[in-house]
Amino acid sequence: MRLFPVSRTLIAVFAAVLGLTACGDKPLSQNLQGLISSDKPAFQNTDITGIDYAKGFALTDHNGKPRTLADFKGKAVVVFFGYTQCPDVCPTTMAEMASVMQALGPLSDRVQVLFVTIDPERDTQALLAHYVPAFDSRFLGLVGDKAATEKVAKDFRIFYQKAPGKEPGSYTMDHTAGSYVFDPEGRIRLFVRHGQGAGPIVNDLKLLLK
């Protein structure tokens, strides 16, 4: 059997790898795992970084100002789709986000919460201006016409449809309950499940704002 000489470079590589075990009490496998995962944030919500949808929007805020995602660059942006006459999911989500803002303290100034209505038939700018800031004065309601609403819902893969009520105007809306989160560079990063409490959201927003 022929033996091949070991180069100095190969020896140096082995020495560097073995040296990992000498830098603390963790075994080599744990040190290597730490090197591999050290750059990945420990999100508590669903990491959707790199998805090929939910790229932005073109809507009007409750003050009558046209808005796109680019308007909020430099902030983490939370986007929730709902409607003002929602009896449960929408007010609890907005109250939860108000608690998140309070828990963030000064960091909350670098977070923008957006409430996109899926019910433009009833949710006028005036109604959104009354409803949305009631949870936090910095929150913005966004509205579009029927076509714009359909487009943004499709772009974000949001499900919504009317559930008829006893009277023509008393319908409710079935809809997706979660929220999307963009980082300060405008990149989609997270999907936040409804009803988990403020803690996981606070954790993840702090990571995005580092």
C-alpha cells in the first residue's frame, strides 16, 4: 500500500478543527453546530425569509395618503388583514400589537403596524381613522377599492370571503388570522400566528431591529 505525504496545509486544517474542542467544554459537534447556526436569528414565529410573494402594496392610509411598503423603510413593519366590524380576531390582534408596542419601549418607534381592511365596502377612511388608532395612535389603517383589495390579498395569499348575515349589511368576513412582518430593509421575514401573546412577537421584533 502506497502512503501519500501529508501536506502542511492539511495538518493546519486538522489542527484548526481539533482546536475547536479546546475552546471550552462543548464537544466538537456542538461547536460546529454553533458555527453553522450562529448567524440565524432565534425566531419564535414562522421564519418565511425568501418567500416569493408578499412583496408590497399600494393602498391609501386612513389619513388619505397613498402608501407603499417603501414608505416605512428603516422600520419593522407588521401587516394584518382584517375589518373593523370583526367580532374577535381583529380586535384581539390589534390589542396584542398594542401590548407589543408597550413592551418594546423606545424600540416601538421603529415598528409600524398596518391594518389592511378586507371590507372596503364598509370600512371607509373615516371609520378606519376612528378604529385603528384607538389601539395605538401610531397604527395605520390601509384601504383600497375592490380591485386593489383583491390584488393585495392575492399577493399576500390572504383568504377572505363574506359570510352572510340576517340583513344585507350585517355580514361578517371569514379571513386569514395571522400577520406578516417585514424587516427594516423591507424584506419579508415572519408569519405571526394569531393568539400566541405578545412575548414571542416582542422577541422577534427585537431580533429584527438589532
